[in-house]
Amino acid sequence: MQTETMKSLLSLRHGPDTGGGDEHAILSEGGVRIVNQTVLEIQDWINGKTLVLSSPIVRAKQTADIIAAALSADLVLLDSLKNDRAHMGRGCKTQILLEAGKNGGYKNVIVVTHYQLVNGIILAFKEDFPQIDFDRSKEPPKGHGFIVDIETGNVEII
């Protein structure tokens, strides 16, 4: 598995949007502010080469664009992050690991996706990393998510 270099995984929900959640809804002004605040919160965690993976749906991509620009991170869009409800994150895990291992490996991987997948991705990684201490009942608000230290298993809501 390609986790020798990956040290942290961030699974984030896109910021609040203006259009009731349809595919073309854009981030609201408040959503942009929330995402910028989240960037400030995660900067202390980021140490080394960073990859942002995002759903191509507009509000998620806008969230990812803000994060990638602020952190000077690479950005890749993955269709599987649009809607993987059937697998609840398991289908995305392989793609996340493959992307994380490219270009010499990324120490930090930030996944920007939608409601159900934020928790599902962490649960999918917990299958391989039982040290991850995750309470699935916690739901982050829009523009926030979870930071997982792969080595220690520590999970924090941001």
C-alpha cells in the first residue's frame, strides 16, 4: 500500500453554497470565508508536499481551488468523489492511495467531497489502519472535516 510517505489525510466537506446543493451551485460568500478559515486551521498540520483531491462538482472544486492555492498544493479532480454512496468511501480509497503515491509521494492528502463521503473515506482507511480512532457519529459542518494522523491514528475535527 502506498502510505509510506502519506502522513496525514484530511477529509473535508465543501463549503456552503448558494443553490440548495445542485451540481451547479457555487460557494456563497460565507462559504468562501469558512473555507479560508479552515485553511488557516489546517496550515499547522501541513508539513511537506501536499495533494488536494476533489470532486469535480462546482462547489467542491471551488473549495479545493482555494485550499490548493493557499497551500501551494497540487490539485487533481476525481469523478469517484462526486458520488460513491454505494461504497461509502471504499471505492475512493484505492484512487486516493494511487494519487498519493505519484510524483514521489505526497505527505499530506486533502480530499474535498460531499456529505456522505467525508465520514466514509475515514472509515475506509480505518479498515487498513485500525489505529485510527474515529467516531462515525460526528458530522462536520460544510467547509470543515477531519484530519487524520496516519501514524498515530489521531483524528480531529476542524
